[in-house]
Amino acid sequence: MPQDGPSARVARHRSDADAVDAARRRLATVFPAAAWPELEPDIAAIVRLKRERNAVVLAHNYQTPDIYHGVADIVGDSLALAREAARTDAAVIVLCGVHFMAETAKILNPDRTVLIPDPGAGCSLAASITAADVRLLRQRHPGVPVVVYVNTSAEVKAEADICCTSGNAERIVESLGAETVLFLPDEYLARWVAGRTRTRIISWHGHCEVHEQFTAVDIARVRRAHAGLEVIAHPECPPDVLAAADFVGSTQQMTDWVRTRRPARVLLLTECSMSDNVAAEVPDVELVRACSLCPHMKRIDLAKVRRSLETMGHAVTIDPEIAARARRSVARMLEVR
Ligand code: 13P
Ligand code: SF4
């Protein structure tokens, strides 16, 4: 299995009119032509504001197609967004995703303005563990290195030795060369990694409220209804679901798998918008839908992205001492190739 998807898509345009036109053409594969007059004012305003503010829009693979195909400069999984956030020279980063992703961008760019269009966009995994929990686990397991999933708060990252994402978790654990690691907070990702490494993994009881809903029974039912179906899954799914899937990977690895393998029909066991975004790129592939919505990701919409750039709200702030310690964990992850 590839450990890293290729880098995120990066869009560049010569003029605002070119950028709006490119958005119109990309969105023509997702929305009926009649939808464009409604989308166009927000998209044109966002394109202009990005230029005026020297801003870049980073969007996670779970953002809706109007954001993903309409206004994002960079799209990708958590790992790609962190990498691109570390590389950008824009003055302003608008992070279309959930709060921990915007925090990660701020951790890597303490001197830039990082905006999140809706600061209430949380994550059940990030909410499942606190910095005090990590300190307690360290006391219980002295000397055991702590790997934290990027789906955590800055405070939790600050207590870790290193971060990981779903795209590099196995490699990060192996890079430590330890007999045992604490792998927090996603229990299912921890079990997935434990099955692929000799390292002993001590996990936590965090779950993704979206991916924990999938079942192996669902997969069997959908396979019966669709001959020749390929099933690909995110490692936040429960173990029996991962065992029944044909491929397991991060959102970028799943997208790249469909792009390169071009199956006749595929089921993406992950958030719904990813199927919409992938379907727009591969019209020859039938995307069978049995997805779940992430209510946190869905708090971000085009109108809020526009308002965010108009008002420069909501700027992410992190206590500098916590940000400096969290940066060590994130930077250490980015150094592992
Ligand atoms: P990826 O890093 O695979 O994009 O996953 C992020 C996430 O929140 C999945 O639910
Ligand atoms: Fe968090 Fe799950 Fe939503 Fe991803 S899909 S942001 S892990 S709640």
C-alpha cells in the first residue's frame, strides 16, 4: 500500500476571470448549468478577495464540490494540507476543514493569519482526549513514546513526541524504533497499524463518529447488489470493515487509488462529499453511494468562506508556548519520509 498520496492539487490562474471560468468548467461536471448563476457571485467574490488579501484556500477532501472544485487552491488529505501549509508564502490561509486542521496550519505558520470559516467545526476524535489524559498515560507508561493522530487539539499535540496522519501512521510508528508506543486517540487506526507492524501498540478509546457507523454487514449487502464492486475504506473504520475492504488508505490514498485503478464501480467507505469530488474527476467510474456525512465538515459552506475573507474571521489563535511544543511534534512528523 502506498504510504503517501501524491501532493495535493495546487491550482494557479493568470487572472480572476480565468479562475472563475476554470471553476465554472470544473463544476459543470457536478452541478446542472442552472446552478451556476447562484454559485457564481460567491465564487467570483472569493477569487477577488483571495487576490486582494494574498490568501490561499486549503480544502480537505471532505469539503463540498462547490468549495473543493470551485474555490480551493490546494486540496488533499490531512497530511497533504499540513505539508502545503508549511510551504505556502501567502499572507492568509483559509482552511476549509475542521478546527484541528486549521490549528495545524497555524502551528506551522505562527506569523501568518489562519482563518477557519466556522470555528465550531470540531471532530469527535479530537474531542475524545485531553492534554491531561496524555500526561496521565505517560505517567502510567514511563519511557513509552507517544504518537498522536493529527485529529487532536494543539494542547494534545504539545504533549506528544510525534504526530501522524492516516497517510503515514505505520511509517511514523516504525520510525521510532521502539518496542511499544502509545498511539492516541483513534482505537481503530491504532488496531490497523498494530496489525501491520511488530511494535506493540497501546491505544485509546477515541472513535470517528462518521466512520464507526460502517459495518461489514453493509459491505456484504452492497456487494450483493452491485456485481464486481470494489470497496475501499478509511482506516478510521472498525476492524471488521477494514478486513472486508479491497483497499485501505487515507482520503488522498483512496482518491489516488480510484484515479489510477479506474474500477468499473467502487464504494468509498468514508465521508459523502469525497464520492462527489472523486465522481467529478472520473466520470467513467460508477461511485456506489453508502456514505456518512460529517456534520463538522458540513459547517463550512461557500457563503462562510466568502464572509471569512471579507471580515478576516475567524482567526485561529494558539498560546505561543503550546504552539511551539506542538510544532515540534508536527515538524518531526513532516521530516519522516
Ligand atoms: P485524512 O487524513 O485521511 O484526510 O483523514 C482526515 C479525517 O478527518 C478522516 O475522517
Ligand atoms: Fe473527525 Fe470523523 Fe469528521 Fe474526520 S470524519 S473530521 S475524524 S468526525
